[in-house]
Amino acid sequence: FGAWDVTGSFNYSRNVQTFLVAYTSSGYSYSGSVSRRFGRVNWNGSASGSKSLLSQALGSDTFSQSYSTGLSSRWVGVSAGYSRARGSGILTSQGITAVPPGVPAPESPIGFIFYGGTTYSFGAGSTPIKGLTVNGNYATTRSDTFSDASSSNNRMSQGNVFLQYMFRKVYFTAGY
């Protein structure tokens, strides 16, 4: 649309099974992005999300959303993001997994689990002089799980800094 680049999609699905066990599962997902150049600065933003539901199992659903934005110019760029998710399932060796319809939940010491969490992230990068690259990012996540047997409150923060300088054909790198 003029100077704006726009993309988007939306999907909806519905599945009805009547053999052996009757159930209905449905879900939707969406995604979109927009970008535009303002003089020497490029801006972009994106959003996506999904939701699924199993109608015969109360509380058996998943939901996620994600948003991000960024600005960049010739020698510097910054970005930020936010995402959240919630849902329910059972704990397996592969993590929290949805219970398939018509299949009884396996015996588990933890049983049915409800989970949710949010993540914020920020990043910046620059090439201030020829051969020098500097970038850093920071992310923080808060998540919770709850079941009959136990619950947890989890907090994680992580930051990274990376520098690289090329002198002739030799790269010097440092990071933290």
C-alpha cells in the first residue's frame, strides 16, 4: 500500500471425529507484518498468534501470541519483542504435551498441568566503523505451572554482548 509493505494470513481449522470417541477440535492462527522506510530508517513490526481447543475436555486448550518491532539504519539497528503463552497438558519426556482425544491420560506423578508465561526481549547492533561489529540482547521470561501434585514459579533473565573486529584477514572476537 503505497510506501507500506504489508503481509498477513489467517487460518481456521475444525475437526470432528465420530468413530469410537466423539470429539471436536478447532483452532485458529494468524500472522501479519508491516514495514516502511522513513528516509534512511527502516521500520518493521510483526504479530502472530494461535489458539486451539478440544471441546470435550474442559481446560484442554493452548494459546500463544507474539509481537515484535525493529528499527534499522545503515549502521545501527534495535529491536524489541513480547510473547505470551498459556495452555494445559500432561508432562512427558518431551515436555508438556496435549492429551490426545479419546486416550486416557497416562499415569503420571504430576498429572494434568496448566502452564503460562511471558517473555520480553530487546536487542541492538551496530557497525560503527569498518570491520567492527557490536551487538547485544537481553531477554527476561516469567512462567508458571500448576498441577495437583506441584506448582512452580520460574524466572529467567539472560543478556549477551558480542564484539567482533576484523583486521586484515584475522577476526578478533569477544563476548559475554
